[in-house]
Amino acid sequence: MINKVSPGGASSRAFSLVEVAIALGIVSFVLLAVAGMVGVGLDASKSAQLDTIQAATARTLISQVATNGFGTFTSNTIFINNDGTTNASLDGSSIKAVMTSVTGHSGLRSEAAANFRLLKIDFIYPAAAPSSNQITNSVYASIAR
């Protein structure tokens, strides 16, 4: 800070141009760091939203199999919108969920295998993108009678 003496003899205090430039540099650095964190936060929010939708859909599909019984299970494909609701077709859907039954359980006795079902749910997104641009998350769940 520089002490200036005015023509009348009274002194006034002012910042030099160098001090102002350094202060602006520090403020700019902090603002850029905060702006960078906004992008990370948005990515984390989107990932959490997808995880929540996938977990809720997996619970719904598994409970349907448990409620309807193993004998009625067939491969199941559903389409999910961004808000988590299901859609009858690919139009407007963001996630495709494909549930299949995994056969050939290793390590199970034959009488135990009859009472056990291993399910695999593949969540594929974005649903309408070409397969080379899609991401697949697989969830495995077991259900016993």
C-alpha cells in the first residue's frame, strides 16, 4: 500500500497497480478452481442418478421374478426414461435393461440348483446410441425359493 501526499498536505492511502494485479490473479485462480469443481459435481450427480435408477429397476425386476415364480421367468427387456419411469419402446428412453437367467451354476448340488436362480441385468446406456458408444453395467442377483 502506498501513502500518497495530496497537494494540501493530507495523506491518503491507495493500492498500487501491482497489488491490484496480484489480487486479481488470486481471485481469478480461485474462480477457475471453483468452475472446475462444478463440472466434477455435475458428473457425480449424473452418475448418482444413473446408479439410483439402476438399483430401483433391479429391485423391481427381481421382485417380479420372486413374486411370479421361477417357472414363469423369461428373458426380459425394458426401456427406462431419464426420470426412472419405464417405456414400452426405445423411443425417448435413455437406458435399456436386459434381464437374463444365468445357467450352469458351479458348485451347487442339483437339489440346491432347483431352488436357486442367478439373474443378470445388463443396463445399457445411452439406449439409442450405436453399440460402440454404449456403456454396459451388469448387476447379478440371486434368488432362492
